[in-house]
Amino acid sequence: MSQIFPRRANALARSSLFGVLSLVLFLGWMVFTLMRSSWATKQNEFVEQPIQFSHAHHVGGMGLDCRYCHTSVEESSFANIPPTKTCMNCHSQIHSGSPYLEPVRSSYANDVSIEWVKVHDLPDFVYFDHSIHVNKGVGCTTCHGPIDKMAYVWQEKSLLMEWCLDCHRQPEKYLRPRSEVYSVAWRSPSNQLELGRKLAAEYKVEPQVTCSTCHR
């Protein structure tokens, strides 16, 4: 019986299978890479606000403590956005006639909140408690980056689950004394791991890595 397919058909079939497998692997790699990219996570992406409040000026330049504006951070699960009255504590006297600050004055006069855009916007299925972290020795800049240098605020970290788990699995890499939690000048010392273990014991840090810790 004569051969129906030429011998080169075998090579063609093998090449086709290899090509399909390569395409599947490539597409899988592309999806995985895109999910972890700044395009998907919004990492390092500047968020435009109704008024471009400069942390570089207020924190880095004037030395304002984070808690002056974010008053609930030590006692609440969220770090509140300050009311306009907080801004007017200073700006009723400083730059009180600046056109740039007219939205602030209007908000205060009309008792209408400024619609700030959330920068670190976690999904609804993720639970995060600010008070627990700051009271256990996790500094503001650990998550928010060099906020004292940000004229425009961006999301410093990826906020991916692996980023959270890295800290939960090895908190000693990131802990600092409670007195330095709000310090933007803090830098990890050469003996960070030794210090971190000591602080973890002192602050009774119990790393949680179960699903229900964050997904409630």
C-alpha cells in the first residue's frame, strides 16, 4: 500500500505541536508578567488629586507629623483623610488669599468635602488594619515609601499578596522601634535582623499567614 502522507509530514506535525506548546507557554508567561507589572498593580503611578497636596513640602520641608492629618491611624483600621478644617488651621493665616487654595476655602465655607482620590486602594476582599501595624512597629515609609520626598503621591509598593506575605513571614526584616514608626528619616541599621527579632518579642508580634487574616 502506498504511503498517503510524505515523510516530511512527520516533521511538520512535530513542529506544529512544538509551536502550539510554545505559544501556550508564551501566553501564560505574558499573563503572569502583566499581572505583576506596574500596568496592573499601578505601582509608582502618580494619582491626580483635586488639589495637589505636597507631602514633600509639608512633611519633608515643614516636618509635619503624619498624625497631624491622619489622626485615626493609631486607633482605627484606616488612616483617615483630614477634614478641610485641618487645612484651614494653617491656611486661614498662611497663603490665605492664594488662588491655588480656593477649593480648600470653598470646601470649608460650604461644608462640602473635597473628593480626594484614594492612592492605596486595596480590593474589597482584602482587610488591612493600620492600627495593628503601626502599634507593632511597622513604619509609615515601609509601605508608603519616601513620602517626605513626594510632591505628588504615588503607590510605592505593588500591594500584591506576595509583598504582604514577605513581611508576615519575616517581620524582623521590617520592624522598627515604636518611637520611629512615624519618622521619615529612619533607615534600617546593619543589625536589622537582630533588632527586628528583639522588637518582635517585645511587641508580641505573631505573624499571621492564614487566608482569613486578610480575606474576611
